[in-house]
Amino acid sequence: MAPTPPRNTSTRVHVVSDVHGNARDLARAGDGADALICLGDLVLFLDYADHSRGIFPDLFGVANADRIVALRTARRFDEARDFGRRLWAAAGGEPRELIEQAVRKQYAELFAAFPTPTYATYGNVDVPPLWPEYARPGTTVLDGERVEIGGRVFGFVGGGLRTAMNTPYEISDEAYAAKIEAVGEVDVLCTHIPPDVPELLYDTVARRFERGSRALLDAIRRTRPRYALFGHVHQPLTRRMRVGATECVNVGHFASTGRPWALEW
């Protein structure tokens, strides 16, 4: 189990997810809280609301970003991949090297913005092997692990399940379920993706269902945590609902809101 912060008579935790490059607001996200929790997706590869922001338009321009967003929104994923391959070929550079350079630049700024203490797990667009280089003292990275904060046990499971988008940290359903099982019974279950409940998975702007975890849903029903906190779906049909005894909460698209979700006890 990871190190724990000092016990107070009362505890306030701020929770963020889907930071996507918003270092300015991230630097203030822990103000007034005993700890910050980050549920991943630090990297901004492409902003679907503002196609001028992110690694993709920086490399290929806004017009090409417009095109690839249109293809993905129309679920024409094969065409989007072919279009992307043509852009990389024309760029003449090695895609992995160019992307890693851009990701490193974002991570340097974002990890520097984390307050102390921060407890963080990965999102599906994150690159876990790079995190140890940027996580400073005071930032604890957890994945399939637990930590006690203010007398409550928090479990963390990062990443996403495999999709046609093929983002960097997508894993198999079996590997994801193993991490859920490793966390076990907790008071607050923190994940990047939601449980497999349609109302929590539908993005009203992207007009599609994202992938949620059936193993996560089963664990919520079986272990009955007080809260299940997650992000991933930026504009969900339903932001909050109960599953049995558990309050399931989408803590929001922090990149656009700049506001953390608060939990106090």
C-alpha cells in the first residue's frame, strides 16, 4: 500500500480527470484540499472542441485536425487511420519519436503543476513508462493499488479497454479485470473509465458510446464502495447515478471546466 497523508479530524479531497493539457487550472486544483486525486488523461493529443489545440494540430495543422475529427466522429476509423498514415509519411519523421517529444513537453509542465500530496493513475491516452521520470516527491502513482486517505481506503485502476481508437494505454478486458480484483474492497473506487452502464458511457457531443468495464460494474455491485469515481466520457448523458449502494460520479472533463470535484468527510 502506498504512503498515506497525515490524518486530520476532517478531510477534503479534490478529484480531477481528463486534464488534457490544462496545466494552468491543475496548479490550483488542490487549493483548499488535503489531497488531489487525478484519474488520468494528462496528454492533449487532439481537442475535439478546439481543433487548434494539441499534438496533432501542432504537427499537421488545423485543417488536417478538422478532417480527422470529422472521420472519427462519423466512426470511419479505417479512413481516419489511412489519413493519419499519409500525414506521417509526408512529415518524413518517425511518428513515435515526434509524439514522445511532444508528450514529454506536456508531462514536464503538468507534473510540475501537481500539488502535494497528489494521488494519480493513468488514462487511456497516457504513456505510463514516462511517468516515473516526471512524478516528483509528493506525487504517488497507483494502478491496481490502494491507499488510505483520511481514514478511508481508495483503490485506483488506470487505463482503458481496447477500442478502434488504439490509444496508448488500452489493455485487454482480462488485464483490466485483474487490476480491479487486486484492488479488492475499498471505500472509494477510482478509475479512469466508467462502469459498463449505458447512461454513463454515452457522450452527447461525440454522439457515441465509449467503452466501460463490465468487471468494474460487477465489482461495484459485489463490494459496494461508497463512491465510484471516474472520467473518460467528456460530455456524459448522466454525470451521477447510484448502482446499488454506490454513488457513481463522473468527476468531469477538467480540461474544459477547470474545476475539481470535491469529496469531504
